Amino acid sequence: MSGYDKTNSFKVIAIANQKGGVGKTTTSINLAAALAEAGKKILIVDLDPQGNSSTGLGIQPDQREFTTFELLLEDVNINDVVMKTEVDNLSIIPANTDLSSADIELFSNENRVFMLRDALRKESLGRFEFDFILIDCPPSLNLLTVNAMVAADSVLIPLQSEFFALEGLSQLMLTIREVRATANKDLRIEGIVLTMFDRRNNLSLLVEEDARENLGDLVYKSIIPRNVRVSEAPSYSLPVLSYDPTSKGAQAYRDLAKEFLANNPTVTAA
């Protein structure tokens, strides 16, 4: 649990990596879809100004009347910003480019790192009965990402299977430690997920070996392969589990969801 009295029983996971192109949004969408398929009620909070999670779940720009920008910076009812998607059990708070100016507006607010936490602890969110809230963070360690970590119980880190992948983790780990020390003492690392993995490529195998040697049990056993169906699905505004349910990519995210739920038995039982 986060370092405050939480009104609602859901668990909040920030999906973060300051490096772009590591499969962060893809993991947010498809892990959420796999958890929803397993019967869990899921909310994605799109905290990336690019709004790719929103687009990838079929929420078109002209449908986004209220977004995470209004959630953070304007006095809107959280019930007005939660939108259902075409996927059963899966809702989203969408984002658009307005969010790109949020850092500047947040900076002048003395409560700036707690804005998302405060929005998500409102009692009115309880009526949705979410089991998990996944926050798709922007590809940078800015105030939005810090807000996500302060609001979260844990951080899930997608790690692309490429050279220098582990070196890029050091700054993220420092930020997590700083948030623990100053604003959310119970924040923990949910795990690290290897993405875009190619077993035919020696580099992928070396990255996996290096990650498991250095990070041990933090690294999920489930691995997300480089898969054309996973890459194609967003252009159809669908998770890969809906686009091609029998693909290797879809099965990999089901495996990840199963492992994730096994790691969260108290939430699973709730």
C-alpha cells in the first residue's frame, strides 16, 4: 500500500521507463487487456501527452472531452473522465497534447507531486470497483512521472532487449529512491519485464542473462517477444489480445498477467 490512507481497495502500478520505444505503452495496453480477460476490472491512466494508450484502445481525439490534464489541474469529477473501452472490464482516463504543458502548470503548485495521488484517492472512484489502475507514464522523468510514482503502490519497468538497456535503469532507480525518501515511503518495484525479445539474437540473450544476474527475482520470468502482431494491433486501435488472440504476443501478455496476479494474491482474492 502507498504511504497514505487509501479509501479504495485497488492497487496502483506506474508503468515507467524514461527511455522511449521500450514497449511501455504496448505493455500498459496489453497487460491491462490480459488482466481484464482474466476477469479483473482495470483502469488505465494515460499520462503521456502523446495519448498513445488512448488511441491504441480506440478513444479518438474528438472523444476526449475530459482528460488527465483536467483530472490533474481542473476541478472535474473523476466520473466524467473515466471512459469505457471496447474491451470488457477495461476503462481509461485518456490524454491529449494539452498534457504537454502540465509540467509548467504543476510546477507553481505547492502540492505539485501529489495531484494525481489526490485525484485517485477520491471516494467517487470506488463505485467503479477497479482491481488495478495502470498508469502509462511519459518517456521522461518529469513531474508527471513523479506524480505517477507518488500515486502508485509499485513501478513496473519495461526493459527493451538491447545494448545499454540496463545502464538506462540507473536514473530511474534513483528517482524511485528519491520518491520513497520524500513522498511515498512504501513505493516498491513491481518488476522488470523484458520486451521486444528475439531468441535468435545473441544480444537479447545476453541482456536477459545480465538482467537476471544483476536484478534477480525482480525480472519477470515471462518475456514479451518481438512479434509483428503486437506491432500491428495499435493501427487497428486494439490490444493484441483482441487483434490476434492466438498470436505469440497475445499469449506472452497472458503469461505476464498470470505471473503478475500470482505476485498480487491479496488483490486477486479481494
